[in-house]
Amino acid sequence: MAKSYTHHFDTPLYKGTISINTRLFINGEWVDPVDKATIDVLNPATGKIITKVAVASSKDVDLAVEAAHKAYKTTWGLHCPGNVRGRLLNKLADLMEQHYDELAALEALDAGKVLGAVKSFEMPLAIGVLRYYAGWADKITGKAIEINGQKFAYTRLEPYGVVGTIVPWNFPLMLGMAKLGPALATGNTLIWKPSEIAPLTALKIAELVQEAGFPPGVVNLVNGYGRESVGQAMANHPGIAKISFTGSCPVGRKVLHAAAITNLKDVTLELGGKGAAIVFEDADMEQAVKWAMHGVYFNNGQCCIASPRIYVQDTIYDEFLHRFTEASREMTVATGDPLLPGMQLGPMASQVQFDRVMTLIASGKKEGATIHLGGSRQGTKGYFIQPTIFTNATSDMRIVREEIFGPVCVVTRFQSEEEVIDVVNNTVYGLASSVFTMNIERALRVTHAIEVGMVWVNSVVAPEAGAAFGGFKQSGTGREYGEEAIATYTQVKAVHVNLSAKL
């Protein structure tokens, strides 16, 4: 069995050795899985094995649920004051800051990320989320309802108990904290399944959870596959009262179905997106191009809130396309090492994702769209794809309809405000989009007309810990981040008090 992993980084941005435990973390201890199985973790930049980690089965999920349930009934939940939960979350945030460079390097290595982006964006948000919910932990209150002189009522927000969180491979650390923070702040205990593709930072966080002093069983980490074993077992488990899932629409439907036919557990789904950036003729051209680059290429395009559909008003279309193309052409693709200075675009997270993106690029060519830039593999090793721009695409093409999840975009011209709103809303997704204009009236008018859960004005892909995160339509149910996540991880109990005790 794989029990520990040590990696020595020797790059200009990080020099040092990182050691992590690669077993399962259940009831405050590092344990081998019941079936003694392992899984290979690959480096997306090279396609080579980084290490092996323990892989759980439904038997290990049973043990984790048992530990989480015991912790909820004895040392956590209603038995642990909110200020104590808050102090522990802040302690975990402190430890993440102490291990800032290690966590960032590990995340970049494991998920094929550009290290600079992890350090400047993902790490601050992950730590900020913990501190945000640490502040909420002792401020979770209900309401008093006046009835009459003989009776009053009040409500309480109570935790569900044991919560299961299933985290994807594109933002293992950031999305892990987005679930762990509010789940623990509200008094739930946690079964955490990281993606089998990128589990390493989750394992390091489990070490920090142990060091921070959380009671055994409050956080349990079970590596493993999704539909074949661990994820399915969590969705089916009668001892898990709620599931928070981030991933694809097809898998989200399966989680929802499993929850419905077992114990009707509550489910939060953060699913796919097909965001649009609308660039009006009065936009700040330089800034619009910079933000559009961020909206397409951030995290190598593997981002549910990306804006791979770019709609540009016809009067500035040619200039925008020229500037955007030149900026895309000049991007530094990290075919050597995503941890090196100056890298801007890393690889796809896996061979499966690489193949999917290349298949969609091929479909765009076949259906008649124009490859304006890129469209091919970059380099000879790893899972790199060139920055790719399509033009002359129509709304019925797969590259316009389907979530690509790679460094691929479609740039389309439009004439009127009404036209672009109709086109942007013509999708089964409704997660996020952006509007670029210097006219505040237009910005708000269009923002209110777009059928998505999040809109950025003159920016894109810029979530904040205090603002709700989630979508309309088939982009999911429920919300993460912000005060809304407190409601996501609590259930309302109404208490009726009859003062007179008379019927």
C-alpha cells in the first residue's frame, strides 16, 4: 500500500520537498482501505505517474459515515459552540497560509495548473472562504415570529448531520474549501471525496485538519472513483443526509437520481456552463480583450464559469478579433513545466479531457466553422492544446452548444442589444456571463435580461467568497459562497410555544 509521498520541486518558483500521506483519512487517523487498492496519479504536463494513492470502496465509505455520525452526535454539531467551530476554521486557514507555497506547488503539479495563477487567485480565495465562514460560525440565527399574546414561534437553523462533498479535478483545493468551510461552520460533519485525477492537495489539507485540532470524525477523506464506487456509494448512503456535488450535468443527474431513490437526501448541484462575454461598441477595448483572455484561458479553459462564447458588436468586431488573436498567439504554453516563471497556459487535466476537447475541435471544423487560430495539439508530451479561436460558427454547432472545457472559444459578431440577449440565452446552461460596456444603464439592462445565476460587468471569472455562486437551468441547484451557502448547509426548524398551555 502507498502510505506517503514525497516530491522534490526544483524550479525557480519553488524549491523544496513536500511530503504527504496518501492513505485514507477516517476518524482522525490515516488508514489503509479495506480492499488495499491504489490508483495512479498522473502529471498532466508529462503524462507520467506522480505517485499512487489509496483508493476507497463502499466499505470505506461505511466506515467514514460511521465516524462522521459519531462525531456529529458527540463532539460537533449541536455539541460544539459556533465560536469554537470558527476558531478551528481560522486555525486551518492559518495553517494553509503557513503552507501556502507548498499547497500551490502541489496543486499546480497535480492538476496541471500554472503556478502563478494558483498563487495569485486560487490560494487567496480558498483561504478567504475559510475565514469568511469562520466569521459566520457563531452568527447563524433564526427568527422570532409574533403570533398572539398566548403563543409565539421561532425558527432555528440546524445542520443536516453527515454531509458528503464530491469535488472535481479542475479546482481541487478552491472548491474543496468552498464546501468544507460552510459545511463545518454550520455544524455538519464531512465525507470528502476528491477527484481521483487530482487528489493530492486534499490529502495535504487533511493533514492540516488533523494539525488544527478538529475532533476525530469531523472531516473524513475517501479517495476513489465516482460512478463505480465511492461517489455512487455516497449518493446511495442512507447515513449521509446531504450531498454537495460539483461536476458534469450527466453525473449530477445520477447523483440526484440516487438521492431520490434512497433516503431523499438534500442535494446541491453545481454543474456545467456555457458562459458568454458580450462586448459592446463603447467598451474599453484594451480591458475587454484582457478580460476576454482571462475568461477563455484561465485554468487552461477548464472552468465552469468561463466565457468561451464571445459576442462582439459589429462596429468593433474586426479590431477586437485582431487584438484578441494577437494576444492569444503570444501566450506562453507551459509545455516544459507549468511551475516555471511566465507560463500562461497549462495542459488538460487528463488524457480523457484532452481527447474530449480535440473531438469537439474536430466537430467545429466538420460542421463548417472557421479555425481562426490554433486547433491542434501543442508539443509532443503531456495534454497540451493550442489556444484556439473559431469564427463563422452558428448556434446549432456543438462548439457553441456544448461545454468544451478547454482553451477554445468562438468569436461572433452581433448588431443589436436585443439580438445578442436572445442568442446568449439560447442555451440549456445558465451559470455565468459578462457584459462589457461603459454605459451603466445598458450594463444593468442587459445583466437583468441574461438568464444566468452570475453576471460580471467589465470583468469575468471573478468570484468572491461573500457573493452567491450558482446557476439557472441545467447549471445546477442551490448556491455556494456567500450567506446563501449557510442556507445550503442548514435546515429550518420551527418551534411553537403555547404560553398558556391551554387547548
